[in-house]
Amino acid sequence: MELGIYSFGDVHADPVTGVLISPEQRMADLLERARLADEVGLDYFGIGEHHRADYAVSSTIPVLAAAAAQTKHIKVGSAVTVLSTEDPVRVYQQFATLDLLSGGRAEVTAGRGSFIESYPLFGANLNDYEELYDEKIGLLLALNKAGNKEEPITWSGKFRPALDQATIYPRPVNNNLDIWIATGGTPSSTARAAALGTNVIYALLGGSISNFARHAQLFRTGAQQAGHNAKALKVGVSAVGLVAKDGATDTFYPYWRHLMEGISRERGFSQPNRISYNMQTAPAGAIYAGTPEQVAEKILLTHQHMGHDRHILEMDLASVPQKDVLKSIELFGTEVKPLIDAELKTTNTKEPTA
């Protein structure tokens, strides 16, 4: 199984110390994390985009390019690209360029975003929410298919100018981009990814791990029914968490609570508390905070339910201090990953349990 980390470049005021890190310092922090993740053998470094004051990254490509230049092995990708408010042609060109710079390590994770600031910012109408994404993911995949065959593309749609026998350059290494679809776990998003035959990654933002088993099964069944080789498609999980020798859950709590309080106010959810946090850090919950052994056990439980191929964690939620994030990355690579690799090598391959 692939393990990795992702970040949005949080620049929240630290809810414990009140310290506010500058965007410039946060960029340096992100690159330090990428270098360490590469050194300790992690498989993936992801950067997501937001268009808000509390996040430093609105454009993923420059950060990923800098990370690629300072690493040797780790895959670099978006987490996510808000494709609904992007031009798929430019997305393809930018990630193809990143792929060339990184020696074939670039990936695109395409989603619709958990916030909506990019829609008015780039002139997109929220009433077109579904249509925008459907058209643009279709075009991005068509561009990738045409590039793979080294063919021009003719295409027309509603939200961008038509393409007439257009050849898009540059092409990525091996003429192919690794493209994933990101989803929070709605059946419609799962069905879309299955019909398109793309890898899918689920954001486990709350609830029980077992609840996502049905989505993974629906994805594989739907892909097979659509004529794709379901066994060749990957399922990923993105979640939040922190690894420490001791005290990880206590360290992580004020940062999780700070972020969830803000989201709850914006969206009308009930306010978080220690009880709801403890439910999520329990073995069946969606927060992966604990000792290396506890985190490894929880990822293996997730694998038992979902049979997933990649697990990535956001460790700097609401500006968890850099020293804690770096130690967590180190433990994730040097202790959690060996535990998972050893367990998966010694167990028989089984169908995920619903």
C-alpha cells in the first residue's frame, strides 16, 4: 500500500499559542515536509488549492514543481485540483510539464472542492455545479487519451471554446497522466468515477470507516459493469491525523476543534467537542491520530473494509506546529509503513468486507 501526506498550506493562527505563520514561511515548511517524506520512503506528497485567507496555496503547480525539484522518488500531485473552475487544457499542460520535470512522478486529483470561493472568483455559476464538473472531467480524460495515442482531439462543449483537430503540448512522460477523481463519498461521485474508469480517492471526513466499504464495492462493481478492468483501478483514502510516540490525540485535538468550529459555523453543523473527537479517534473513527502501532492498525482496518491502495494524511490541520508535523512524517515513514507492509505481505488477499 502507498502511504503519503497532503496539505493545503494552512496559515491559521495557532489555536494553542496564537502564533500566526506567514505564507512565505509556510511555503518553506511545505518543501521541508516534502524532502523528509521522500527521505523516509513515503510514496505521495499532495498539495490542495484554496482561495481563502487561512490557506497559503491557491495554485498547486509551483509548489509541486519546487517539491519535485527537491525530491527523487516521491510522487507529487494535487489534492485536489478544483477542476470545475479550471480549464482542462491548461490543467493537462501544467501537469504534463510537471511530469516532465519530475521524471514521471506527477499526478492529477480532480475534484469539485470543499469550498466554493473559486466559483465566483473565476466566473463560474454555482447553478452549473454538476454540468461544469461532468464536462471538464470528460475533456481532461479525453485529452489524456488523445495524448496517449499521440492523436489530435476534436471536442465541443458548453463551458469553453471548441477544439478542432488540436494537438496539446507538451505530452507527459509515456504520453500518459495518472488521473484520480476525488470524492467525499456520495454514490453519484462513485458511480461517475466507475463509469469513467479512473482511480478514485475518498475523503474520510467523519463517521465510521466501515461506512465507506460500500462505496469502494460500488466503485469496483460499477467499473466492471462499465467494461473497465476494476482490478487495475486504484482506490485511495485521504484523512486527517497525526503520529507520535505518545500524546498524539491530545496534541491534535485543539487544531481539529478549531477547524471544525469554523466549518460548523459556516455550514450550520453542530459544534464539535471532545466527545465527538474521541468517537473519531476511536478504532472505527475517521481520525488517524495515535502511536505508530495505533495508526498502522487503523489503516489496516480501513484496508480490511475497503481494500484500498493508497492512504494519505493531512497532518498540519489548522497549523499544527511544524516540529510535530515533521516528527509525524518521520514516524509515518519509518514505523507505520513497515508495520503495514509486513502485515499485508503475510495476509492472504481477501475481498473487502462491507
